[in-house]
Amino acid sequence: EYISISLSVAVFSVLLIAELPISLENHLFAISIFILLFSLKDSKEPILRVAIRILSPFGIISYSIYIWHYPLIEIAPRIINQFDALNESMLLRGISFAILCGIICTISYLIIEKPMMTTFRKWILKKYTA
């Protein structure tokens, strides 16, 4: 557990100091976060267990977030700009975007991704266990 935390801190430190291309920085950042979270998933610390339980639904819809985030970045301002209260605050705009993204990605996961994976899993099991 402490080794992965140390590794993540080391990667973060290198990212802060080194002048790497932004795409490489993003990949290294994501990898270090993944290593950190993966190593903490079986932690006995109550606060870490709560954090993992809060973050795990985002892992389930992560592919939908990946697929939908860019179209939503293009479409969301048209939706959000219709509400005067949201035009006043960047914080409310960000929260509104996160909620909109979460709703659309969850629906996409439930309607498209989950049924297709279930069908694919049944097909694989039928093909290779029969």
C-alpha cells in the first residue's frame, strides 16, 4: 500500500518538475491514479473504503464518460445558457455540466453498454463452454 502511494507521489512530483508533452503528462497522471486506487481498493482504512465506494460508480460508467465527454462539451453550453442563474456562476456551470454528463453517461451505460456486454458475455460462454 505504501509503495504504491510513494510511486504515485513520485510520478506527481516528476510531472510537476519535468517539461513533458501534455499528452504524456495526462497518461502518466492517469496511470499513477489508477495504480494508487487499485492498491487502495482492499485497504482497511474506513476513509479510504468510503472514498473507493464513492468513486467506483464512476469507474463503471468511465467508458461512457470517455465516449460522451467531447460531444457534451460542445452541446452543454447551449443547454446550460438557457438558465440565467447558471450564467452568473462558473461553479454552478461546472456542477451543472458534471450532473448532465453523469446522467447522460449513466443512461448510455444502462441502455447500450450493459446490455451489449451481457449479450456478448452470454455469446462467449455459449460458444466456448458448449
